[in-house]
Amino acid sequence: MTTTAPADNRIGFADRLALSAKLWDASDAFTIESTLWTGQAQADCRRSARQLATTARYILSGAISVAEAEAFTEASREALGRVAGARRLRDSLKAPQKRQNGANDA
């Protein structure tokens, strides 16, 4: 008995490799981002990095569909943007205000 893969799984290995590389890049970005956080945020970034690395391996082996991998790629891009934005906001709130041309002189 032979089974065929779903239609969305029928892409070439080069395409799978490219999609896997995108997932690895996102995983690396979350790993780097995790070093800039502490506590629960750091744990969440590390967990996201591990999940993306696992997904990158699965797409190469065909264990998950291409549609699922593309969804992970898009979601990770959005989540990474939110995390980086939150970090920039946090850092801007911690930074001392700069004085420019005496505008803040009392």
C-alpha cells in the first residue's frame, strides 16, 4: 500500500532548505534576543528559539507540511518584532533623558 503526500508537501528539496534556513535565522534571532532579557521573557525567547529550530529540522525531513512551516515563519517574524519593540521601549524608559540646548534646564 502506497500513500502520497498532500499537495502542499510536494515542493523540491531546495525550497524546503530555503524555508528551513529562514526558520533557523528566526531561531538565532530569538536566541540573541533572549540574552537581552531576564526572567520569564528570557525563558519565552529561548523556548521560541528551540521550537523554531525543531520546526526547521522537521521541514527538512518532511515531518510537517510546508503550510505549517510557512505559518511558523510568519508568526515568528511578527513575534520577534513585538519582542524587539518591547525591549526598545523598556530600554528607552531606563535611559536618562538627554538635554539638548538647555531645553530641559529648570
